[in-house]
Amino acid sequence: MVVNMVIGDTSYLLARAHGIISRVLTKSHLTLLLSSKNLKELRAAFTQTPYGKIIGNFNFETQLSDLSRSLKNSFADILINFYNQSNSRVRRKIQWFSERYNAENLRMILEGKHTKMSKEEIIARLIPVADYSFEYYTKLIDMSIDEIVAVQKEIRLQSELKKALEEYRATDRFTTLESTIDQYIYTVLLKVSNHYKTYVNMKNILALCRCIALKVPAYRYILPNSFIAKGLKATSIQEVLDIYNYTPYSTIFSQYIGFMDVPLHELEFAVERYLLRHWNNIFRYTSGFQADSIIGFFEVKLAEIMDLIRIIVGVNAGFSEEEIRNYLIYYGSL
């Protein structure tokens, strides 16, 4: 029996996704990019990859921010196309997935305003998604922090940020706003898919470790639940890791058991790579009738885009091939 795929079917979208992923960078492409000694060599290397059309006529030495924006826009275009062609069930998942990155963008805008970054610097860090364009974010950047909070579309996020603003004004500590956005993101992720549960738990563990290291109250920086509650009485990072040293968390944390100084930035990368491997498997091996496979595709594709930007930034900064590899997420997880 022949099954016809029509626009709106998850199977149709997944077929499109596999077609797009078939054009990701190969190991030989990656080796070519990483072997570039300068931006001129890197541009020549890019022309030999599937991203040759996206880089177009950009001058790598004078238009790096425009190039990064173009790469991120290529992902946004995919997300919008899938959103417009999906059925209501998948569309809702894509909407929540987009909201996660809208919140990430909001954090970067607020942080940029707090640290007095230039408008161009802030824009270069953003990832446009679904209903949130660069034009939308550009307007936010021209507003005050209070005005940015006031115009947020998601009522829960707006409400929580208004509460956090009071402490922010009193202390001038950005972590107050940042932790509120983090908690919102964790909540959004669980609405996208149950597959994010382990990731949220791991991020909660990391937040708890960071709070212990900084000697600040943990309850403000985690998503309260029964899972993390059992670690709240821990007084050291090692004690936290001991408490959660069981599957699947031990996959990441067990190698740091017994170390006096645990590098939290390494744990962050390890958690991100863990999730990406997980989503890669869901995308490639899950039934085409499950909407989570589409989310897996988005995670894989976006991670590749961000790795390309990390390579560009690394080559521009004069980092060695090994140094750049250490900061890759998608290609660092394979």
C-alpha cells in the first residue's frame, strides 16, 4: 500500500527534514574549515561546503556580524516554513520551541542593556525564531529594560519579570532577571517534549552547583521540583554530584566525582552535548509519525549553525584548531 504524504503530516515534514540534514557538513568539510589559518582561507573553505550559497558575497574580514545573522536567518527560515506547513499538534510544539529561543534572545537583550553593549553587539547574538524577527528585537533594543518587560507577549514571563525587576533595581544584579528567564525556559521546554525532562534536571543540578560555588540562595535560580529538592541541603559541589550519581545523570557527572575543583563550564558543554546526542537519535531513529522527531531535527540543525559561528569567531580570534573544537557542540558530540 502506498501512503501519500501531504503538507501537514508529520511524516511529510520529517522527509523534508531528512533532505535538509543530508546536506550538513561532513567530517572532511569540518576539517577543511578548522584548518583555515585566517578569515581569507576560511571564506575559501566555506565555498566548498553546503553553506557556500548562504555566505554569498560576504566579506569575512569586514562583515562577520552580517554573516552570523545570515546563518541564523537560514535557520529561522526553516523554522517558519515548517511552522506554516505543520498540522495543529506539531505547530503547537514548534511554537513552544520558538518561545524557548525567544526567551533566550530576551535574556541576551536584557544582559546587553545591563552591560551597556552596543546595539550591533546585541543583535549579533540573537537567533530569530517563528513570530519573532530581527526587526522585533531591534525595536526591543531601543527600549529601556522596564519597557522591554512591559511589552512581553507571554503573560507568565512578563509577570515574573516584573517581580524580578524590583530586586534588580535594588541590587543592580542581572542574575535576578537571568534566573527568572531560566526558570521560564525550563517550563517551556517541558511543554515542548518530555524528552527535555532529563536536560532540565541536569541544568537544575548545574544551577545548584553554581549557587553553592557563589554562596547564593539556590531557590532563586532553579526550577523547584521534587527531583532537585533532595539536593538542596548539599553544602558542596561534590556532595551534589554524589547525590545524583545515577543513570542517566551519572553519564555526565560521574567522571567528576572525587575532584576538588569541578569545572562548571565543562559540565555545561557536556550537558549540551548529551542532549544533542539524544535529539540526534530521536530525529534519525524515531517513527516519522512522532512530532518529537521534528524537534530533534531543529535541535540538530540549530546546533550545526551555532558551531559554524563558533568556528568563524574562533578563526577570527586566532584560536588553534584544538581550541575551537573544544567549544563545538554538534561536532563536539559526534
